[in-house]
Amino acid sequence: MTNTELPIEIAGAGPAGLAAAITLAHAGRKVIVHETQKEVGHRFGGDFQGIENWTSEEDALSVLENQGITTEFNKMPCRNGTVFDPNDKRYEISSDEILFYIVERGPGPGSLDSALLKQAQSLGVEVRFNSRLRHMAGDGILAAGPRAADAIAVGYHFETDMADGYWAICDDALAPEGYAYLLVMNGKGTIKTCMFSGFKQEKIYVKRTLEAFQRLVGLEMKNPQPHGGSGNFRIPDSAYSGPHPLVGEQAGFQDTLWGFGMRLAISSGVLAAQSLLSGENYDKLWQRDLKPQMETAVVNRALYSLSGSRGYSWFLGQLVSRQNLRKALRQQYQSSWPKRLLGPWARRRYKSRRKDITCDHIDCHCIWCRGECCVHD
């Protein structure tokens, strides 16, 4: 059997792993995806998240379609919304262009995860649930999710009679160095505090977040279900573990400022698959296509965490004054000489909780050590 006839194994059935599988299957390769959980999107369970639409001039859904990735999932385009500063001052967000798409995560019908799974399986990808891949002898991709909590989002999913929309609060008393948010779509909602510090006081911050949204927008929740998740943000020296590409949050591919990471995760999966198909070096591909945005996001994160309450108010005032808000946000993610100059300072200020210790054994086939804790003779 030739190398091209051997199946390519993927550890993890999240957006990055399934995007890689879809890309490989489009090229005619046999793919087996191993997922430790019993279903796709298990850790999200109906969470609402956003696919950002400002880091490229092309619409995010068009980018996905051009990558060969399905957009047949439930989504709500978001233009207008409301953000509050620490003094409860209201800032009305108004955009002629779509800023982001609310999507549902988890195993349910219409979710992003279910749509990706359906596409992969329709292309012949074999997805094995309750399967933990412990050894990868041939070609493969590691896509097993975050390895550390650089940020946590904690709150509730619920049913509601509230109108569709999005609301956010920038206040360290609710979400240290982060933001609190409320997303409502089709009679369901998600409310979370997204924290970059203060994790041990999460119950206090969740309580404050609920009280704030009840006071400011009349939050109504039916059948609330507690939920929490973590995010891992870093720029790796290399996104390989031994010979295998690391993709998605396992590699740290996330937006370090606000945690909008689905586009980065999916793109990393596509690039990893392309590297296996073409023989190109994966590090060169993601460093070319993803690293500039990620480096700028680290600077944005350092500036945001330093700004405090007064800075949040100034930032929001500047945001709502822009005529083309989507363009203004895109500019914040573009590499520029001031941000390149601030890069070393920002990297010193922001430190991922995941250590970047690369496994240097070039023939390493270990799967779960991630190049961090394996010991080689």
C-alpha cells in the first residue's frame, strides 16, 4: 500500500480537526478522525459563539466557502448591538456591514459542529467517537483542543422571550481584563463572563454579570443551565509535535484580544491538511497566513488589559464614532510599524499559561504529551 493510500489520522473532531479532514477528503485521501467524547462538540452543549467578520475584507462565510468548508449551519448576522462601560454608559453599535455571525456550538441540529461533521462524513471521512488515539505511526494531525486556560468564559445557556441581539459590558468588576456578553438567537441565549484573570472568583463575577444584565437590559432566563469553557492563546515557536501538525487551540491559534478563534482554528486545519497533501512545511504556511494577525492580537491584548476602566470608556467612545466600524476593527488587526514596535513589550506583558517546550525528537509518535511532558531516552 502506498503512502497516499494509507489513512490519515486526526486526533480531535473540533472545527480545526474536521476542517483538516474535509480538506483531505476533498483531495481524495482516506481520513479517520478520533474523538474522545461520545459526540461532536460535547464540551459546548449549545453555547452561542461568534464568527468574527472583520479581520478580512472578504466576508467570513465566503472565506469558509472558498476553503471548501460548509456554511450550512444556523447563524445570525450581527450589525447593531449595545455595549456598556463600567459606569453603565450605553454605547450603541451601528454598522452597515456584518460584524460577526452568532452560531451555536455543540452536538445539536443546526450547530456549527454538526454541520462540519455532516460534511466530513458525506465526503467519506470515518469519525470514531469514544476513541482516544494513543499512537500515530503514519501521517496525522493533532487537534485535541486547549491545553491550558488563558481565559475562561463562565455563565449559563437558557431559553428566553427576549428579542434577538447582542449586548456586552467592559468592566473589570464583572470580567477582569475581559468582557461580559449576552447573545440571544431564536428563543435561546448565552450569558457569560469572559475573564483573563481572577479565575478563582468566577462565581462572584458570574453573579455580578447576571445582576448587571438584569438591570441594564432586562435579562430574562428560563431553564438556565450552567456552562463554562476555557481558551488557550499563544504563538508557538513551531506548530509541530514531532512530525505531526498541531491545529486549533491545541496550537494556541486564537484571537488573544477577545477570543474569536473559530476562523483561525478552521484555517489552521485547512493549512495543516494542505501541508500533508503538498509536502510543504506547515510552519511556513501558518506563519505566513496566520501569524501576523496573531502577533497584532497580542499587542491588542496587552493594551486592553493595561487600559482599565477609563481606557474601556475611551475605547468604546472611539469605536462608536467610526463611520465604517468593520473597517476600523480590521485596521486594529493589521500589522503596522507602531504595533511591531510594541511587539516585544506586549509579548513580555502577556504570557500564555501553556509552556512552549517543543518535543525535539523528530520521530516522536506520542499523541497526548503534546511535546510538553514526554521524556525520551
